[in-house]
Amino acid sequence: MFETIINFNKTIKIYGAEYVDKNDNLLGAMLFFYQGEIIYENKVKKILNLSNWYFIPENRGPDTILFINNVVKSLQDFVLTNYTANHFTGIIFKKINFDLIKIVKFRINFISLLKNIMLNLSILKKNNLHLIYLSNNNFEYSKLKSLKIHTNEGVFEIVYSTFRKSFLVFSLSSVSIRWSNNYNLLMKYKYKIALKLLILNKSLFVNFFIPQEFINLETSEYWAFYGTNEPLKIPPLRSELSVG
């Protein structure tokens, strides 16, 4: 992780923040991932991902909120992101004026995919969807990969990661789709995309992380953003998801 942060952040030379008491005892800390730049309100703004923060148990609560609030105040010129907020951290981010997007996680495994293929054989057709891997230097220290997907209704992109775990002589792999610039098309072609990714990565299932507005399921996961009103246009490249 530290090698990743050093390489991502070498142009801005900001790597994190720490919270200490009056005797300089370390009580908490947070790491930053520099995600690049966007044009927002006719200005170039740098994007900083707030990640991997920890407080010793006896100092959690008000001290945590104070610390994060001070971090945000010191980074007013940045767009700030977090892609792994749970219910507790979501409450904290909400208190300091972050916008939250509820994220639903659902899974398409090999068995459910076979059932849908039996009901809809068009999933197997190859003439209306193909994938193109994007080459990008951003992925040099990243576990994330990017795909451009061509369909009859347009072209869109997804960002995904793979996870592999070995058990004795067996190896199990999974795929997680972390972001898309067109969730409507992603949801429409989810079974075709799952089939392609399962084959390409020799995986048993594909996890989809989708904003709740595109799928009516309950969730307790959040993406948190500060400094932009167009958060879904920011892919999680070079973020904490790059190392998770």
C-alpha cells in the first residue's frame, strides 16, 4: 500500500494526516490517494481520496469527527472522495457536509447465470457486445482494470477488480465491478457482461456495486463525496479500491 500511495501522490507530495494529543502521542491517522484532476465549475480541481483511517478505540467519537472536519477544512481546494464508507462512517461524513450515495452490492454467480441463459439464449449472442481493455498508466500500481464496452446502444466503460484465493490445489477467483459511466446500460447488459468476465477471469461469480437509484435493494454501504455535485463522473481509479 505504501508504495502505491508514494507513486500516486508523488506530484502533490501529500500522503496523509495524523491526529496527536498535546504530548504528541499519535491517536489517529488517515492516508490519502491522489486520483488526478477534473474540470469543475470552470476550474481544474485535484481529487483526493480519504482512506484507511484509524483511531485508537478510547478516542473514537467526537475526536474522530473533529479530526476529519479539520482534514476537510485544510483540503478545501480539493474534491474529496471515499468509496468504502459503512453506516458509521457514513454518519460522520454526513455531519461534515459530504454527499452520500447509497451503494448496493449484488452478485451474479455461475448458477444464476446458467438459469438466465436457459431463459434467454440471446445472452450467448456475440454480435451486440464486445469488450476492449483500456491501456492507462494509472493502473501501474493498481488492482483495478478498465474496460470499454461496445453495444448496439452505445459505448460505455466499467472499472473492475479481481480477487483470487487459493485452497490447497484449488484456486477461486471473483470479479467486482466497481464503477461505470453508464449504469443504465450496465444493468441492461449485466448478464452478458458477467458471462464475458467469468470466462476471461475464470471466476465463479461477479459482484456488482451499483448506486441504489439504479436497483431497488437495501444497502448499508456508501460512497462519500465533497466538493462536487457530479460524483458519479469520478471513477474510483487510484483510490483505496486500487489496493483492496
